Amino acid sequence: MEQTSTYKLIFLYILLDKPKMLLRPSPFPSISPLPRSLKVSAATQSPLPPKKTGVTIIGGGLSGLAAATHLQADNIPFVLLEASDNLGGRVASDKVNGFIFDRGFQIFITAYPEAQKLLDYNNLHLNKFYSGAKVFYNGGFHTVADPIRHFPDAISSLINPIGSVFDKVLVGLTRLRALTLTDEVILTGDEIKTVDFLRGVGFSDAMVERFFKPFFGGVFFDRELETTSRLFDFVFKCLALGDNALPAGGICAIPEQLAGKLPEGSILLKARVVEIDVEGGDGFAVRLESGEVVKSELGVIVAVEEFEAAKLLAGNVGGGIRVKKPVRSTVCLYFSANLDMIPVKDPVLFLNGSGKGIVNNMFFATNVVRTYAPPGKGLISVSLIGLFDDVEEGELVERVVKELEGWFGERVVRAWEYMRMYKVGFAQPNQCPPTDLMKDPRVKPGLYVCGDYVTNATFDGALVSGRRAVEALIKERVRVDS
């Protein structure tokens, strides 16, 4: 906090020499205020005279919105350009006929440290999951429970087939270990694949295959758990300190809250950037697909997906941004049902520990958040890992239904109505070792990047990367102008 205040004072001193910039009205005065729906006028399709601002942010996902939030806090003018007609990037929901469909399986962990600083949890109206899971194995469900929050359940589950008694004790010891480490130590420490870490700690194959692979495989969209152990430790620590939760208004409520606090006229939707020029003598410029040029005096922050950043920055980064493959993909299917066809009432995550089938995890969304469906209806969310590009939609739905009949019975599952499917080709960046979860956001003078690929593939990582990009910009401008 002290360092940020110092930057504020220095930066204000520097900008006193540029009073016109501070007093200039919004660079896009024709853009209407951002309403709750996050829909604003599209960028004009015909070229307009160049406009100028302090900083241009490219991308309106969590990292771009976090960068905008920090620029606003430091009284630095900015404009945020988003290519689509929505803010939030992957953190998005569709609201149709009283249902809320999050675009892919997404859960918010309340202990994310950066999120706690930026978000108003009370106004998100968070609804918590049960701290544990029910694992489908050998034709039945077996509980794995957090021993701190659900001690009786944890005791009764000690002898179930989802791992040995020693495995359950080892979960507690692994939790204690993670809690003793600072986030910096976790994110910069030694790393191996998560699956190798778990086996090295001493977990049995049964515990790894039946619990860790479906649970953390669903978090990382990586069933084989090749993701870095750094990310496992960070998420495991956050799970120990907080709860899995969903906002009452859908996962989109998170970017909506961030955007709702930004200045009027500072966001432009349907404004796709096709070129960045940081070499010109008159500040920094970005050119839109429409032909419009937006100039900024202090720099450009690129806050788009990793593969989009690689394209945009191709001429600005020596060697380019290398996208590690395969990227993480997922399919999410939604079904609705009358409430009497929802077989359980608990807000619990169900995992596939059988080692068979294509379903990884599922939950009854309306057991967690009643507002995800209209009165009298329930909403079911089912997640697969991978894209299943070679399978037709109808065939994939039938395979999922058939599989879940083995979980809940044919009478129940056949009563569900298929609603929609989301195939998310880029759900997360690939963060297998070796990783650098503390990448320098500075690409070159005046050009910075942010996004979960710069830090870690969590909501928190995206928020941190936005802050760090702004800090790098301020630090550089202070050095240059002084």
C-alpha cells in the first residue's frame, strides 16, 4: 500500500505538467453509460479522427477490468477496448427464460487473496458448495469431506473405497503444509507435475485416480494432472482457507461488478484491435478493425487471451509469445428438470471416480444457487474434459444421459430436458512444468501484457496480472519522466 501511494504522488507530479490531459473529457463522449447488461454502442464502422487517452487497455476480461480498476484508483485516464459485445472474457453467463447458464464449469474460491481486495463479496451474494465431494465409484456414491468443516462426515468416510485411512490423514497433512507457505514461495518454488507430486507425497493410486484426478482435473481441465504442482499448492491452500461458491447472478456477476465501478465512457465494445504501434513519435497507437485509431500518452496494456496476444504482439516481441500446447478445453452441458426429478438436495459436487465414461464432474446448480432457474425448475450442469470435436451434439448428449442413468437411474435422468451445450476451446492456458507464474508484464517501453497465462490460471491470477501490468507501467513512466 505504501508503494502504491508513493507512485500516486510521483505520478500526479509528473502529470501536473500535462493539465490538458487530466482535464480532458472522456475520449469517447458519444458512448452511453454502461448499464447492468454491459451492452454499449458498437465502435463506429467508419474511420474517425484519432482520439487520445492516458492508457489503452485491449481486452475486457478479468485482467483488463482489473487493470482498469487500478488505473482509475491512480487517477490515470484510460479507455478499454473489447472486441466482443460482452465484458468478462471466459467469465461469462447467458440468461435465458429465467435460467442462468455459465459458459463452462466455473467455481469461485472465496479465499483468493487478490479477489478479496477488489471485489465486494456481500454484493455478489455468494452461495457456497458443500466442502467436499461425492465420488461415483463401483456403482455408488462415496463422500470425501473437509475434516475441519464437516468433521462427522470426514470420520464416517475414513473407511470408504476412495483411498485408504492413511490417504485421508495425508490430505490433512498436505493441507497443513500448504497453509504454512506464502503465496510467493508457492508460485516461485520448485515444481513438478501435480500427479508426480501427489504420488511423491505418498497418496495411493486409488486416491489419485478416484479423487484427485476428477476433482483437480475439473479445476485445471487436465484429467492427467500434468499441471504444475505450484498451481495445485496455490489452489489447495485457497480451498483450505475459503469456500467454493457461485454468485446469485451467475459467474458473470464478477466482471459486472468490476465494470460497474469504472468511469462512464471508458469502455468500448465491439472494438476489435488489429494493430499496435508503440514506435511512433506521438505516443502509442492502436488501430481498430473499423479503421479508427486510438492514441495513448502513457502506454498500451494487452489483456487478451494468450493466443490472441501472440497474434497482436507478433511484431513487438522478440521471438513472439509461444503458446504452450495443448491448451485446456472443456464441454459443459445443461439440463433442466422439475424439482421432483432432482435426486439430491445438497449443494455438492459429484465426481466420476470410476475411471470409465466421459463425464468428469457434475452438480445440481439450483441446489447451490436457487436463482439459476425459474421457480419450480432445477438446473443440472455436467462437465467433460476435452473438446469432443469429432462427436455430434446429439450423440454427445445421448452418451452423457446414458452415463448419468448409471449414476441416478433411468427414470430420473430421462426426465431431464437438454438445454444447451458450451464447447470451450480455450478454457485455460497449459501450465505444465516448466512454468513462470511471475512473468514480467513489460514487453517493451509503453507495452505491457496481462492475463492468467502471465501469472496463474485462476480468477485470482487474472486479477493479479492486471494490477502488475499497471504497476509496471507506472514504474516505467516515473523512471522515464524523471
